[in-house]
Amino acid sequence: MPLQALRTVAKSQNGVGAFILQCKRIDFHYCDWAGSSRGMNAFLKHQLPAFAAQNPSIEISVSPRPGRHPVIKGQYINGREKAICVRNMEATEVTKKAELLKTASGEKLRRDRKPVKSFNESVRGVWSPFHGRQYKI
Amino acid sequence: MKRVRLDRWASQLQPPRNPRLQVQRCAFSHETTTLPRRRETEQQRQYITQTQWQCQRRTVSSKRKASTATALQEEGNEVEADTPEPSSGAKKPPTGPSPLYAPSHRLAARSAKLAALHARLSLPPKLPLQTLARCLVDPSADPRTDYNNAPFAILGQDLLGYHTTEHLTCHYPRLPMSVLFAAQYAFVGEATLASIRAEWGVEVVAAPGVEVDAGLLQLKRQVPGNSIVEGTGRRVKDMPGVRVLGARLGGGRRNAEWNYRRGVSSRVVFDDEFGDLIGGEPYAGAQLSTSASEDGSAVEADEADGTTSTPPNLPQSPDDTEATTVSDASASFVRAVAGALYLHAGAAATKTFHRDHILSRQLDLHTMFNFTHPTRDLSRLCAREGFEPPVARLISETGRLSRTPVFVVGVYSGDNLLGEAAGASLNEGRVRAAAAALRSWYLYSPSKVEIVLPSDVEGMAAGKGKVWKPQVIDVGEIVT
């Protein structure tokens, strides 16, 4: 055959076309007895319905965890999970933590040393020693 | 003195005890009293659905569904009660209650996972949750075509393939057939669609059934060939007599015979959109071309009935179906979503779906070429197009006598540079330069102003702004 092809899989670019929110499920655990769960209980009563309505793509589950501190757990599309203990927080602070989980991707927290992440090597072309001004010894 | 009739006297103070009255239960309560289960009215069900949070709640009715048997019974009763109602699309069979192998439509409407998936994909409200739930049911979990995603998957595969092909042929008119097959696979092939399913956050069940969440992909998973069979110490694929998935190739086509030379032309005629052999039957119960005697009997049976009756070898329950792989079922699911979107929301919505989820993916076409004789091909191309014969010239070099020389070679047709490349030897540089020249020929793309896709001007999109311009059609591949 004069020409054969090399099969590959096209790589996803989340956000270029459709944007898929990476947080797919959030579990809220509260306690009716513990004092540390007061803020969480207030959040569940007053702010959770609005949060759930604003984020229809997140599956929300509320369940009691008696005798424990309140905790929010987020599950992400890459399979990882993030948990935040919201003990002794006010309802507004709990909201902020829920927003934090919503906006996170499931990746581990790491510091990016490079300013740009891209599939393309460069925009203006990579320098080559064989083109352009030749250095004459 | 008359004896006090306690029941009468008490009844004046208490409300009348009407046994037909249902106990008004608070929607947020968690009490689990053992009341006789009464048929909930439609109104009450709606009220409960609207007021409750989307979380798991154990009410009296769900408590009694603890076992699969009672759940099946109840679903069967519900299906029986629903058959007199006018059902859209006449999905339910006319005779008796049919067993459910996947969650019913009522459960689908209450599934939080399913609703979240619907919102995550930004699907239009025209596509109901119940259809999305049906898209998640693979034929191996439920073989009946009215209950699984097979019809949607066939339609969706055609649509996705159509949009991908028109994009590739209009943007890259000179792409050779083998690379076109590979690019098609890269965009809408099985591996890519399986990856898309994972990126959408759709999980797979361990085993299908009525009690699983309606938002999970349901399929009967194939036992891995490497797993050990119980009792023996051997792997499944080493056991004698086991049928390998994909061994039923061809489906009776000439293409699949042992001595048939499968070239590119035969793939265009016989094979699927990726140039792969079409395995088995296109859909369950399809009439395959077999020997003449069997053909005659099958045709006679159809004509006598007037309608196609189910052939006896068609699986009727999940116990009879063949297990599939997760990759296969994932691809079916994504195709089914496209097909269902077309049926409910129309062609424009499907095209937008294809653009957002398929075309937005990144694919480097220039890395997909694998040349065998690029210098010969380039020479034939120049002869065909009337260019001057290609000549390779050394542009620059370094380190000729060292361990790591670099030769930059350019292929010229007269004074025009067709392609250049660097290599570790003179020959390598010449061959790479010819390959670069061929790539630049094949990857020619007309300017964006000139490109008009057929779907922009056909069907519902006709007369809506875009004017048809004839697209570039290439002479053909290079014959060597």
C-alpha cells in the first residue's frame, strides 16, 4: 500500500466546545446534636435549595452523620474525591466551601511552574539553527 | 338507662372514620409505620416529587421494595395500570404486563444522577429524562428494542458519522482514503466515544437491574479473558471451546473470506465508516444472506404473516443476551444521545452537539500519515499534475564526519520548494523532505470563506443565509 494511516484518539479540550463541570456530586453530612454543625444545619435549611437550583449538573445528597463534625465531600469526574470539614463555620462560610468544591477540578493541588499549557509547541515557530541568519565563523 | 354506645358517642367528637381516606403524611417525615400500601394518586406523587429534596428517602412504599422480587411485582402492577393510558410512541406491548429489566420511567424522573447528567450536557428540555434513561440501557441489559438504546444508537452513529465526514471532506478535500478512515475513527470511533462517556461522568453498573439508579450505564459486562475460571486453574480465554468476541466476522460478506484481498477500495464498498470489517448482524434479528434453502423459508414466513415476526433465536430476556464490553456500551450510549437529540430536538441541535463534543476535540492530522515510498509517490504526483520532476537538493548541513550529522534537504520542482526536512543522513533527509511535500499536498485546506458544508444548506437549514458553493473535489489518490 502506498500510504497507511496511524490510528489515534482525538484529545478532549474541555471548554473549547462544550464545558463539562468537573464536580459531579456533593455529599453534605450534618449532625443534629453536635454544636459544630449549627452553621451547616442553617446552610442546609436556607441556602442549599438555592445552591442546588443554581447548579443543576451537580448531584446533591444530604445525610446525617450523628456524633461527627459536619463535612462536605465532592466527587469529580476523574474519580477523585475532596472532603472539607466545616465544623464551627457559619452558614455563609459553608456556602463558600461548597463553591470552592464546585469550582475545583478533581486534580491534586499543585503549583504550575509554566505560564502556558498547550498542545501546540509555539505560535511563531520553534527556532532552528539551519534557517535564518547563519553564523559564520 | 340506656347503655352508652361508646362508638356512637365518640364518633360525634371525632371526625368520621372513612376507610377510603388516605393518611396525610408530611413529606419530610421519616416515620415508618406499617400502613397498608394504598395506590398513590398522580397528584400526591407529583406533590411529593416537587417538595422533597433529591436525596434517598425511605418511605413506606420504598421500604416494601427492599427485595428485587417485590419491586418487579410492583413495577409490573404499575405497567399494567398504565397500559390503558395513551402512551406516547406505543412503546408498551399490547398483551399483559411486560417485565422491566431497567428502572421504570417514573424512577427515571426522580433520579438525581440522571437529572444532573442532563444538565451537565446542557441538553435541551425537549429531550425528556425518560429518553435519556433509555439511552443508558444497552441491548445486553434489555434485548427489547422498545426499551434499549439500539434504535437511537444506529441513528446517532449515522448522524455523527455524517457530520464528521462532511467536515473532513470539505476542510481537507485531498485527504487520502486510509487517513480519512483513521481521522473518522479518531473523532467518532469506539475508543473516542468511550473516552467521552468517561469525561461526561457517567458511571457503569456492576450488574443491570430494576433497582439500580437510572443515571448509570446498564450493560451485561463480558467476563475478562484473563480471569480464572472457578474450579479450574485456567483462564477463560484458555478454556477449550470458548467463543472469542468478534470471531463472528463479516456477516456473510465476500470481504471477510480468508482469501479476499482487503484493499482500500473494497473497504469503501463493504466495510463500515472506519474501514473495519462489519462484525455479526447490524441489529438483533436482521436477515443475513445465507444458503438458498434457508433464504426461501425465511422469505415465505415473512410473506405469509404480512408483518415480520420475531425469529425464534432472538433473545427475550437479559439471561439470553450476549455480554458486551464497557467500551462498546459506552460508544452505544454516546451515539444514542445523538440519535435521541435528533428525534426530540431536530437537526440543528444535533449539529451543535457534534460541534461542541466531537469537533472541539484536538486532532493532529499531520501525524497520522505513514508513508512507505514517499519519493516515488511525489514523483508520480508531479507527473500527474504537470509539475517539473522533483529534485532533492541539500540546503545546509553540519557535522558530516561526526557522530551526529544533520542534513537539511529540500525537494524542488524547478525553482519551487515543495517540502524540506532534516535527517541524520542524506537519504533520510531526502525521504523526509518528500514526505513533508506529500503531507502539504494532502492537507490542503480551502479558505474558510469558500467552505460551505452540505448540512448548512440542506433540509431545515435551507434558505437561511448560507449560499451553497461547490466544494473542491480532488482528482483522486496517487496511483503508483
